[in-house]
Amino acid sequence: MGAEFGRPSGAQGRISQWLRRRARGGAEASADVESARREDLLLAVAAAGLPLAPAAHPAGYRCSCDRIGCPTPARHPVSFAWQTQSTTDRGQLERWARHQPQANFITATGMVHDVLDVPLDAGRAALARLLAADVEVGPVAESEGVGDQGRMLFFTATRGTPEDEDEWWPCELDCHPETMDEHPGLRWHCRGSYVLVPPARLPGDLAVGWVRGPEFPLPDPLTLLEILTDECARYAEAPGQGADDEAGAAAWPLRG
């Protein structure tokens, strides 16, 4: 009788093992597909000329960095030399993506492109208006947030470095109180700043993803500015809203 019971038991054991192997194979295949998709998206960003560098990633609800109480978890570069480290080199990006499979990536602004960064609701309304008015809109990304902390990122051509330095400002200045009154909720990421690029993961199962991909050409930022600032003003005047001033704006050193 023991032998009779042993045979089904052994068969069940072999089936269970086969099912576990199939499940593992399916999970591994899914992970491989996701990894390849992530790498393809990053290479597409680099092919569009936007320089990239590795960033921190979520570790549960915390940041992967060793900074206690990191104020911008999974949203900052891993190296203080991120400005000089940023690159569009395909080989380097493939090495980073494969050796750091959990890493997010940032793109350094002010070299090739700038980013106009607005509250998510204001950005969605502005995007609808811009498209309805046949204004050329470039790549656009959404950064999910808890409550009203989501952001929309409009990628534009950079303002560059004009000969008259009075016509240029570093990114830090657009976060000063006197400028926040003029453009509530808007941040202009230019020289000396960075933003996360999709695909990126944030704590709490949040993410950064493309609404319009990097295949769209970069527009002049001034063509978007009027509608963006108008919608940001509407957002700031809405009940329960105000000028957005996340701690993250100055929480991580911007200079390499």
C-alpha cells in the first residue's frame, strides 16, 4: 500500500516541480521582456539627443541611496558628477541598464533640451489646449504623485547660453519665491538641473511614463509658455491649491 501511495505522491511531486519550472520560466521571460523594453525606451531617449545618467530607485517605500531620510527618494542621480557623467553613448547606456537593472535614469537639462515642469492637472489641461490650437508639442511625460503631487513634464529645445548673460538664468532661480508668484506651479529646468525620464519607478508603486514619446521634435519653449502659465494660474487659484513648492526642488545638490 505504501508503494501505491508512493507512486501518486511521486507523480504529483514531478508535476509540481514541472509547474514551478514553468512559472519560473514565465516570470523570467516576463522580466526579460520588461528589461528589453526598458532598455529600448532609454536608447530611444538617447537617440533623440537627450543625455542620461543613472538615478536612484525605490527600495520599498524608501530610496535605494544610503542617505537617511532621503527627501527625494528614487528621484535623484546616484553620482554627484551626474552632469559630466550624462551621455548619449549607446554602449555606455546598455552597460548601465544591464548592470543596474533597478536603476532609474535622469536626463541633464540645459545641454540639448529644457523641461517645463507643471502640476499634473494643469499640464493635462494645457496639453489639450495646445493640441487643439495646433501648437507643436514635443515629448511629454507624466510623473505620478500622491494626491495632487503629480507633475507633467514638457520637453523643449534649450534656451542655450546666450551671449548676454542677463538673458539667461540657472534653473535654481525659477524656484525662488518672487518668480513663483509670477508663474505659480511652473518650474523651468534648464542649465544645472535634471528630470527623471521614463520608464522610472517611484515609491508607492508610482511611475513616470511617456504621454508623447521622444520621437517628437523639441519645440521652442516660448511657444508653450503662455498656455502653461495660464493653466498653472488656474490651478493655483482652484480651491485647496496654491503655488507648488516641493521640498525636492532644492533637496538634492544640483551642481556636480
